[in-house]
Amino acid sequence: MSSHKESHERGNGVVLEPQKSRVKPPPLYKVLLLNDDYTPMDFVVKVLEQFFTMTREKASVIMLRVHREGKGLCGIYPRDVAATKVAQVVAFARQHQHPLACVMEENT
Ligand code: TYC
């Protein structure tokens, strides 16, 4: 099978060289948790375990980084996956009356 970047003879003696791709891959997005003064630490650990499939140990390290530094990276995903995670985390936090903030930003 003729594939990407192989010259292709069209049967009429004309050889088409492969074109340089002019599309750039879609950007990925960071999902970040932001600190606040009210959300309990154990709730944030639970969020990181449930929605970002972290171990208790890893989740505790990230939670404490957010607590001390104001924000922390949960993961890097395609746009639709990142948006779904943000929506799930915010909905879960609101269900429990916590003000926890979760945002996404383009990974440039
Ligand atoms: N600062 C919170 C507290 O002292 C804990 C916390 C950590 C809140 C991370 C939000 O994203 C957060 N209970």
C-alpha cells in the first residue's frame, strides 16, 4: 500500500512528490486545580484519585502543592477530554458545596 511520504506514480508517467504537511497537530490542554480556603484537603485528594486516576500518595503530593503554591497540574489532555474533566470536577465539588476551582489552559 502506498503510504505517507512515498512518491506516487499515477500511471501516466507523472510522479507526485509528497507535500509537506501544512496542518499542525491540535493543541493539548493542562488541567489545573486552584487553591481556596474552604475545600477540605481529603476532598481534593478524593477528586485527584477519582477523576485523574492517581494513587492516594500521588494525589496527596499534588493536593499539598496546590495548597502551598496556589495551583497544581492534574494532567494534560486533548481539548474535549480536558473540558470533560473540568466539568466533572466542578459538578462534583458543587454537589458537595465546595468552592473548589478547576480550569484548563492551552499547553503552549
Ligand atoms: N487550602 C485548602 C485547605 O486548607 C485545601 C485545598 C487544597 C483546597 C487544594 C483546594 O485545590 C485545593 N483546606
